[in-house]
Amino acid sequence: MEIFWLLGIPLTGGIFLALWGCRKHAPEINALFSLATLLAAALLTHRIIDQGPMMVGAGWFFIDSFNVFLVALTAFVAFTTSLFSRPYMRIEEEHGRLNDKRLRLYHSSYQIFIGAMLLALTTNNMGILWVAMEAATLATVLLVSLYRTPASLEAAWKYFILCGVGIALALFGTILLYFAAEKVLGSGGTALLWTHLNGVKAQLEPTVLSLAFVFLLVGYGTKVGLAPLHSWLPDAHAEGPTPVSAVLSGLLLNVALYAVMRSKVLVDGALGNHMAGNLMMGFGLFSVVLAAFLIKRQTDVKRMFAYSSIEHMGLITFAFGMGGAVANFAALLHMTMHSLTKSAIFFAVGHATQKAGTQLMSGIRGLIQTNPTLGWGLMLGTVAILGVPPFGVFASEFLIITTAMHEHPWATPFLLLALGVAFASIFGKVQPMVFGETELPKLPYQPALAPVFLHLGLVLMLGLFIPPYLADWYRQAAHLLGG
Amino acid sequence: MTLTYHLQIVNLLAALLLLISFAMLSQRRIAGLITLFAWQGAALAASTALIAWSTNQHHLYYSAALTLVLKVIAMPWYFFRIVRKLDVDRDVEPMINIPTTMLIGIVLVIFAFNLALPISELSGTVTRSTLGIALACVLLAFLMMITRSKAIPQVIGFLAMENGLFFAATSATYGMPLVVELGVALDVLVGVFVLGIFFFQIRETFDSLDLKHMEKLKEK
Amino acid sequence: MATLSLLSPDPVQWAWGIVLFWLSLGFASLLLQGSQRLLTGLVFPLGALGALAIAGVGIAGLTGPATSIVLPIGLPDLPFHLRLDALSAFFMVLLGGAAFGITVYASGYFKSMAAGPLALLALWYHLFLGGMVTVLLADDAYAFMVAWEVMALSSYFLVTTDHKVPEIRRAGFLYLLIAHVGAVSLLLTFGVLQGGHGDYTFDTMRLAQTPPFWASVAYLLALFGFGAKAGLVPLHVWLPEAHPAAPSPVSALMSGVMLKTAIYGLLRVTFDLLNIQIGWWGTLALALGLITALYGVIFAAVQSDMKRLLAWSSIENIGVIIAAFGLTLIFHTDGKGALAALTLTAMLYHALNHAFFKGLLFVGTGSVLHATGVRHMGHLGGLMRFMPWTAWLTLIGALAIAGLPPLNGFVSEWLLLQAFLLTPGLSQPYLNMVIPVAAAIVALAAALAAYVMVKFFGVVFLGQPRDTALQDAHEAGWPERLGMLWLAAGCVLLGLFPAQVIGWLSPVVRLLTEQTMVNDGNWLMLAPVSSERASYMPLIFFAVVIGVLGLTYLWVRRVYHGRVRRSDPWDCGYPEQDARMQDSAEGFGQPIRQIFEVFMKVERETPDPFSRTPRYHGASLDKLWFILYEPIARVTGWLSEQAGRLQHGRIQWYLIYSFATLIFLLVFTTR
Amino acid sequence: MSVGILLQLAQSLLAILLAPLLMGWVNQCHAWLQGRSAPPITQPYRTLKKLFHKDAVIAHHASPLFRFAPYMIFACMALAAGIVPTIANDLPFSPAADVIALVGIFALARVFLALAAMDIGTAFGSLGARREMLVSFLAEPALLMVFFTASLISQSTELPIIVQTMAHSKFAIYPSLAFAAVAFWMISVAENARIPVDNPSTHLELTMIHEAMILEYSARHLALIEWAVALKLFTYSALGIALFVPWGIAAQGDVAAIPLALLAMVAKLLIGGAVLAFLETISAKVRLFRAPEFLGTAFLLAVLGMLIHFLLEV
């Protein structure tokens, strides 16, 4: 039952806001809907904790420990982001970059975007999964081009075309999957249900599945932002409004990776070799290294953190590629940590850019002078994302790197290099933004820093203490992914 | 096995699809492109219907109808409207010149066939051999997207790709489950709609649909 | 000691309790943002008490058996394991002893700081202390790394306290960067050591049978990681930048204590966690250590910023310690347990000494900085008259670090040289020959250290003030004096009672080398192998010097007289000589620069003969920076440029990337 | 034991008292070699007496360190003289400090002298201090290396043991010691501020090292320093004797041999002093920047000696 709330609330929210969005309190309504979604997600999670994995809605939906924590995460970040976007968008309106109509569009497609992601996460049908991913893309395209500036249009266009193509390839992969499944399960609706596929994965035709996986990996991989398919990502993150950047790199990338993983499970079952894993490790490493070197040359703060998202996604993909209980566990942990931390950073960055009136890092200086909390938020967030303990990102990087050193030593020099370069670049650029002298003015509205510190607090806590039931989720999920 | 002649027709249509894809690759004028796209849609619908009839899979009729409505009537009409509104008929010289593109296309087709061969062996459907063609269409559409330097042709390429996918679905697997197909169709529809909005926005910001205006975002 | 061990049945819990106390103190100080007096008058003294308690716990832990606890925090399958054995205990004594004096000093030093920043500083300060203790306690890789990085991070924020100065920001950045790279390589070390089934506790690592190749890999990674923190050449570049940048008590902590945690880690990994040791490891460490020692002291001699000078001298001392470590390894792998024990004792002793005298010297410069606001020695001088306390106490530190008897620096150097003299026992004839030469390098470094200290003390405290502003330099307050007194007392006592100290060290030495250093002497005689071989009685020595001194004084006064007449300096009768005619810091270092110019990139601007206001400027820069670090930076820059080309801006290109990837993968998978 | 203590005291006092005499003897030889009419051999004593009677003149801003230093230096030198076996071996006090500690004592005295020199803040003072430290940082390790050669042979850093092995055990020729001896000579020349490194009898600012440091001293302070200098020369000579020509030094508890030892000692010192004077007269003072090369050579020789020990004698 919760599932329908979970999916219904954002949908109705989208429609409602599309109709009434011009009202003065649209941001609050948006936040309310997100809150409701969060509650529904909480209920669902609670039920899963109680009763374990289950099929819902006549087998159309399947919730297990892998996606339930992503659902919870998505609902949570969506809610905090809506909180953040409230003052942020107000200020944007003050600055005259947006008007009511655009805000209406923003709010309704925000809700729809969230709904689409939740659908993608919960559905049991690989086809529907594809549909939902596409829907999410479409919803965000409009969000990216919200400012209607040439740059934002260009970004949105690239985003649309590249992801569209990618997702089309994913569809081809899905067709091949269905093609293979149909032999075993017979044609009709059930042949695309993941649970059924998972049940018979050993009998699926290897050659077809390996082809299918290539298409799925390239397709969904484009959305994950794996190099060299990542080209859309920095533009879309840099040019869209900051809340959108936050949910893009905090949530959408996760969902895409979720899709990849679902298919990887099947392929591994069918092939019985490590082909899928190797491909993912290759992509992961390449993304990590390339992103690290690209970070070094950034001047735009949001663009820089977009590249850092690519880097982290690469790391996670690499970990999933390695496989095994520890690595999968680490990857899942890293997914959580990355979305929390990165969205927090984007919140802080959003206010900082508004303050300075530019996204160029050379224009942002000495934040802790004029408002210390913002400055410390950005500094701590950066430190956290760079994998410095006691923040949780370190916990997962610790597991990933030590495992890599033990399983695949050849990869560690690249990791060492990439992490070093990324650290030098990001920290070297953020430090002067936070420290030093400044003459920047204060903000007209009180920036919403509660989400920032809420996220960072969570990340800190998870770095030092992971609640047992959460750990159990991770373990089960890791196991389910072939740990 | 000897094919019953309506299945031969299906194969014929498949060949036609491939041909149209090539034609699209070589077509310079946007209007022509749209027409070709419509024809491709028609061929697709026809083949789907045929397969539905020959293997009496009823839900395929729906998808045939859907194709007909969307890709033969709605979209081309919509595109023509846009083209007329923005009067952007002429496409400039594509990135790679036509003969080269053709050659690459041929290579792709061969590649696709080789790729599809082992799969077709497994296919239980009567129309298995068409899978290679479908894949070829997809790749050709991709190539077209790469070579075209204006917005609309690129989008048409994108849609042609979807056609290819659709053909793959019908020919190799007698179509996906209906829900999925409806979803896909819906997405395509929305996508095209969104694109329409886009064209106008792009147009009013860059006052042309030429993609070379949209190369600002890069690493300095 | 006995009372203490009665008082604390379980040292490790005490230690952890104190860490928590420090943390709470730190966060409490955030609430005290308002009142500056509470911060300096309450928070720091309490912190100092914590340090004292840590030292006590350490002493208790030295004698007692290893105790351990498991905390409810950490990773799900890996809660924090804490364990306190003799090794950790020794370093805790070191930490507590030095940190007590420094923190007492700090409670006075920070009086002049505004409450807001001070509260933040207090937070980081106590986090720093807690982090260091936790590093010593950690008994699993995760806890160790967390504590290690907390230590690094908090010290970074301490270094950048005065973040408005660009140089300081740069220094902090460099520091954190190198610290982080080192930390990653430590991660890899643990990655090698772990059993592979995700079990990161040190116990399993101890049991794991690492094959020689991988053991060597782990050792090299550890040497890199810990070397980066300790300032081993060529990873030392951050040190001369970061230590001067930090507020003086912090520099004292970093230089005196934090560097030692790296030494601790190196010992822990090499002797405790790795189940085999290989001979060439020792040779490598010995060579690196000697190079570091020489390099450090040479650069110390040519510095003109007093804190920078001390930082370089820290590099030298670390070099000596690492060299001793290498020698220990050599003896240990050669089956010369007793000699290994002797060398290890010398090494630990030197680490302990360095904590005290370097802490003392740094806080001394702190007082000078406070009184004059000048760090450049070229503008100081003659301070002995205005701040006698600081001057005399600093003098003790300077003599100690110069390795002069009867102070502590000499004892460890003496032991080390004895160890070097014993190498003929080794089985490889080659090493036999080379190592006495190594001893020569140690001796050279020691002699140069004396040079450096004469320069440091002479230029800063003696002579005439080079700046009129120095006339109103004020003496340090009482808390500062107390802190310095404590540290100076440490230098003297450690020098006078080596036999006792070595007795305390023996559990540590036994833990690592299964043997203890034989002291053939008695409570006032130090005789490493046998009294036939070598002996040293600091107390007698001291007594005789004092006795003779007193006798001479009395005799001169008795037999003759004590009349004194004051007048202008004689100076060969040259009438109008002034303060600017004394040697400047550069001047004093000039001979060294001339001799060792090969290591340096010297920047000189000599005055043009016709200029009205001729001025000379000379700086000797670290050549390694230019031949090692700048190329690395250039290469990464080039690579990122190449990477940037990919992000080309044309959507067609992006499509081609996807297309090519697709085709490639298809070919790759179906072949 | 009590005998030992008596001997110890006697020897130390003897050293302290005789040191100026050695200085006088060297100066006398100088004079003869240079064809001057020599001052009486007791001249140093007279100088000291005169200085002790004078009033001390001290610069206005001299710090306590300045007045404290001479006593410190004197005490160090006296201690050093007490450690080195001159007439009798194995004195009760010798375990207090071995050769390394001895080097430490010299270093201690030197550092105090240098600091005192910098205290007044005159151009000459700091110049002298700098040059002194420059000379010493090369001389000190070289001296250690010399000692190491000896102690590698005798398996000990204890002077008495070394003397024991050299003088009273079976006679053997040690080529390494030859190198060590040459090195030791060069070092002691440098350390005692003699030609060719420094010139005790000049006040020419370009060349002087030691003299530049004590320019500001007068009266009793100067006296103590001069005495300490004499003691240093004596101690070095005694060291040289103990290391390289130890024959005659009375063995452990052998009280009967003491008179003979005394004679042997005096004879050796006379010869040594004469040789020192001779070499000084025939050699010219080198430029200051050559000094490092000179000492570098000494260092090299010492290390060579040690290597040769490993090659030939192990």
C-alpha cells in the first residue's frame, strides 16, 4: 500500500503544482509534498525492515534491501533539497533570474522527477525501469534549461541528446534481454520481471546477455556519467539551478547505477564469468583518473564538483566491478555518502555563488569572514568529499582501496594518482574561497544551512557509527549483488 | 524453411527500412528528411501489422496502430509545422561528406549483420533474420546524428533510432509487453513535445537551429 | 608509578577517558566563545592536566601488561579496537610529557588572542591532542587511519589559524596535501597487510603470513606514508613551510610530538605487524635517514627565519632517528639482538629528547615573537637583556639539541655512536666497512647542529639589538615561564639520569627486539655493552664541572678580587661600530652555504656599486623543490590539458565518443 | 682505590699547573727557531698573574653569560685534563667520560666561547665565532673518527682501555694508526688555533679566529681563558701521547712505575712541543677558505685510517 503513496504523492504533487504553482506558497507546498513522500518512504522502509523483501502490486513492484535504502535516500535528499530550494529560489527571483511561471515549471517537474526516480527504483519490470529513467531525463531537461540562458539551453540540449541516445541503446539492451528471457519464460508480461529473470538467470543465453549488457552498460552508463560517456554531466550540473544540480548528482546518478547493477546481477548469473565486472572496473578506473585530471583545470565551482561526482561514480563503479562482499558493501556505502555529501556541498556552493554573484571560483573569497557557518559548511563538506575521516566517505574509500590493494594491486597506482590529483585540485581551489580576506556582501535572505549540516552530521555519524539495521541492509544488498 | 510469402514481404519491408535509413543519411534537405522519416514509420507499421497478422499476436496491432498514428501522422506533421514556423529548410553540408558517410554506413551494416548472426540462430521467431537489419538501422541512425550539424535532423536521427529499436522489438521478439510499449510511446511523444519547446527556445536565443552556436561549454 | 598503576587497573580505559575529556573540552570551548579569560584560564590548564594524566597512564602502561578495549563505534564489522602496550605507552609518555609543558605555555601565550578565534583554536588543539593519543592506542587499521587523519586535519586548521596571510594558506595546503597522499599510501599498506577477508584488526595482521615480496611492498609503502608525515627527504618540503606558519605552541606540538607518531607507526608496522623483516630494509632506512639528517642540518644553517631554522633542524633530528631505526633493523635481521636493543634504545631516547628540546625551543621563539613580533633573525638580537628567563631556558634547549654533555641530547647521540662502533659484529663485511663512515656523517650532523644552535641563540639573544623597537621587548608571563621550565627540566633530567630512563625503555625494547639493552653500569653509570667497552657518568661529570667551576670562582675571588669596570666595547679600538656590523643571520650561515652550495638554489641580489641605498639580499632555496616537485606539477598540468581536449564542446564529438565506445565494446565482447 | 683518587687529584692538578709551562716551552722553541731572544719559559705564569691582578673591564651591555663563560670554559678544560691518562692509567674518574664524552666537553667549551664572543655584538666577535664554529664542525667529526679508529682496535672507547691495549698488551703495528696520527695532528693544530689554520700571535682581523673571539675579555676573565687555552694544548698533547705513543704510562695500580712515567711524560711533551714549534715555523698560515680543505683532508685521513683498519687488521 505504501508503494502507491510513495509513487502517487510526487505525481499528484507534480500535477497540483503545475496547476497551482503560481501561488505565493509554491515552495512550501513543494516541501510539503516532498515531506509526505519522505513519510511514505519511511513507512515502506519500516515495513521492509519488518517483513523483508517483498513483491508489491501484483508483482509489478519489488522491494528488497538493495532498492529500499536507495528509496529512503532519494526521498530524504529530495526533501532536504526542497527545503534548500525554498530560500534559494526566492533569492534567484530577487535577482530576477526567474519568474513565477518558471518557478511553477520548476516545482512541478521537480516532483515528477522525484516520482520517476522512485518508480525506477521500485519497479520490478526492466521495461518500466527503462521508461522511468527516460521520464526522469525528460523531467530534468526542462529543469536544466530553466534559466533560458544560451549556456543553459546548450547544456540542456546536450543533456537531452546524449542521454536520449544512451537510453535508446539501453532500450535495445532491454529488448535483447527480453529476447533472451522469452526463450525461458515464454513471451508476455512476466518475461521482463526482474524477479523472474533472477530466478532463471542461469538458463539465459550467454551470448545474447553479454551483448545486452554492453548496450545496457553504455546506455545507463551514459546517465551514470562514466567516462567517456560523461560529456553531458558537467554542463548540465553547472548550468542548471543549484537544487537541480544537487539532485542530479546526488540521486539521478545513483538510480542509473542501480539500473546497471540490476542488469549486472542477471548477466553474472548467465555468463558465470567476470566479464561484466571487468568492464565496470575498466570504466570506473578510467572515469576516476580522467575526472581527477579534468578537475584540475576547472574555474567554475559547480562544474568542478560535477567532475568530482564523475570521479566518485567511477570509484563506486570500480568497487561494484570488483564484486565480493566487502567491495559491494563499500560501494553501497559510498553511494549513500556521496549523495549526502555532494548534495550538501551543492547547497553550500549555491548560496556562495549567490553571494558572490558568480560561479567563478576566482570571484568567491573569504566566506568564513562574512558568514562563518556557510564557510565552514563548504570547508567541511569539501574535506568530507575528499575522503578525510572521520567523515563517512572515508569509511567506504578505506574499504575500497584496501580491497583493491588486495584483489587488484595493478589498479592502485591509478587510484593513488587520481585521489592525489583530485585532492590537490579541489582543496587548493576551495581553500581560498573559504579562507582569506573578502569584501562580499551578506545575503538578502537567511541561507538554509540546516540541510547542509544535517547531511554533514549524518555523514560524520556514519563515518564513526553505522546503525546495525542499516549495516544489515548493506550486507543483504551486497550479498544480493553477488557478495 | 521456405517462408510464406507474407513473411517474405516482411523481409522486403525490412530491406526497405534499411534502404530508407541510407536515404536519410544522404538526404540534405530537412523537408525531405521528414518525408523519409514518415515513410520509415509507415514501413514499420506495415511490417508490425503483418507480423501481428501472421502470428496473430493481437497486441502487436495496437503497437502498429500507435506507430502509424505517432510516427507517420503526428510527428511528421508536427515537424513540418516547426520547419514552416522557423523556416529552417536547408541543412548545411554535414560534418563528413556524403560518400564517406555512405561507406561507413556499409561497414556498419556488415558489422551489424555479423553481430546479429549468432543471435538470429537462437531466435525462434520466423522473422529472426531481420534482427540484423534492425541493429543496422539503429547504428545508421546513430551515424546520422553524428554527421548532422542542425538540431532537427539530429532529432529525426534520434527518432529513426527509435524506429530501429521498435523494429528490433517486433521482428525479434514479437514486441515487448504492451505496458512497456505504451510507456515507450508515451516517452517518445513527450520527448518530441519537449523538443518542440526546445526548438523555439533555441531559435529565439540563437536565432537559428544550427548546432555550431552551441559549442560554448567546453574546457578552456 | 606503583601508586598510579594501583590507581588505574586498566590504563587503556584511562587513556580513552582522557581522550574523551579532551574532546569534550574542545567542544565545550566552542560554547565559551564569549569569555576569553575562561578559555585561557580554564580550558588550556585543564587540557594540560589531561596531558599530565596521559603521561602517568603511559608510565603505568610501560610496566603493566598490554590492555585493550573494543569501542561500540567504527565500521559494522570493525569496531574501534584500542590497545595499550609498552610501545604505545612509551610514546604516550613522550606525548604527555611534552604536551603538558607546551599546553601550560599555551594557556599564557594565547592571552592576546580574540575570544572567537581562540575558541575554535582550542577545539582544534584538543582534537589534535586526542587524535594523536588515539593514533597511539589504535589496534585496527580503521581506527588508526581515522585517528591519523583527524590528527592531520586538526593540525591543518591549527596551522591556518592566521589564514588571511596567503603564505600561511599555501603552507597549510602543502601540508595537508602531502599528509593526505601519505595517508593513502598507508591505506595501501594496510591493504597489503589485511588477510583479504575484510578483517582489519592488528591482531589478524600479526598472525598473517605475508610473503616476502608483499612484505617488502608493505614496508616501502609504510616508509613512504610515515616518511611523508615525519619529513623524510624528499618528502620534507611541507615541514619548513607549515611549522613556521603555525602559532608557536602548535609548532612545538607538531615538531616535538606529531612527527613522533610517524616514528611510532613505522615501528609498529615494521616490528609488530609485519611478521618478517628483511635486511635491505634497514640499509635503505639508514641511507635515507643519514641523507635527511645532513640535508636538514645544512639547510638549518642557512635559514634566517628562526622558526624555519628550527623546522629544518627537526628534519635533521628525524633523519637521525630514522637512521637509528635502520641500524636497528640491520642488527635485528642479522640476529644481533643485543645490539638491536641498544640501537633501538638510542632511537627511542632521541625521540624522547627531541620532544623536549624542540618543544622548548619552539615555545622560546614563541615568546620572542610575542615580545617583538619579528620572526626574521635579521631584526632581532640582544634579547637576553630584556627577557632573561626566556633566554636562559632557551639556552638549555639549544645546548641540549647541539648534543652537548651533560644534557639529554648528548646521551642519545652517545648511545647511537656506540651502536655504530659495534657494527664489526655484523656478518656482511660490506656493511661493516660502510657503517662507521655512516657514523662519521652522524658526527658531522651533530657538529653542524652545534653550529646552527650557536647561530640561533647568538643572533637572537646575544649581541646588540638590530632594531630599536627591540628595546621595549617584554619578558614572557608566568604560565609561559612555567611551561618552559618544565621542558628545560626535562632536558636536564633526561640528561642526568640515563640509567633510569633506559630502565623504563626496556619493556618497549623487549617488546620489539625480544631483548633488552644490557646496562653494565649502575644507577649513575651508563655502560651499554660492558663497562670495559664504554661508560658515561653524567652525574659525576656534571658534579665535577660544577665543582671545578665553583672552586675556580671562589679561588679567583679569594686570592684576587671581583672588581669590574664598565665601558664601551673595545673592538680593536674602532669607535663608531654599531649593531648593523654584527653578523646577520645570512652572514653567519654564509660559510656553510659556500661549502654546500650544490644542494641549494641560491638567489642573490648584490647591490649595485652606485646605488644610494645599497642592500643585499640572499636566499638559499631547497633544490629538491625545483628538481622534483615542480616537474611533477608540470606533468600533471600537461596531462590535465590533454584531458581537457576531450571536453571539446561539439556535441557531434560527444556522440562519436559514445559510438566508438559502443562499437569497441561490441567487438571486445563478441570476439 | 684511595691511591687511585690521590693519583687522580695529583694528575689533574699537575696538568692544570704544568699546562702554561708547555705553552711557555713552545713559545721558547718558536723564538729560538726564529732566531729571536726567547722569553723565559715561565712567561705564561707571569702573564696570568698580571691579568688576575687587573680590574676587569666589561662592555656596558655585556650579559651575565659573558662573565660566566670563562669559568665554564676553564672548568671544561680542567675536566678534560682529568680524564686523559698522562702519567697513570685507569684513574677512578676516567669511567665518567670516554672519548666521545671528551669530544663533547671540547664542544661544550667551544660553544660557550663562541656565544660569549657574540654577546658583546661587535663585528669581530661574531666574525670570530663564525670562523671558530666553521673550523670546529669539520674538526669535531674528524677527531671522533680518529678516536673510532683507536677504539675499533681496542674494542673500547675508554681511554684507559685504549692505552692498556696500545702500551701494555703485545706490541703490534697498526698502519691505520699512522693515518689517524696524521689526522690527529692536523686536527689538534686547528683546534688549538695554531698555524696554519690560525695564528695565536696576531690581531690581524682578516686572519684571526680565536683572538677575535676573546678581544672583549680582560683581566681575570682573559686569564682564565688563556689558561684554558694552555690546558687545551696540554690535553691534546696528552691525548696524542696516550693514543699513539703510550709507552711509559704507568699501568693499573702500578705505583712504582709512576716516577718513570712522569719522566717519560715530560720528555714526550718537550719533544712534542718542539716539533709543534718547528712545524709551525716552517709552515705558512693558509687563507681562511682553505681551512675547510685542510680539515677536510684531516677528516678524509681519519676515515681512511678506519677503512684500512677494516682492510688489514680485522
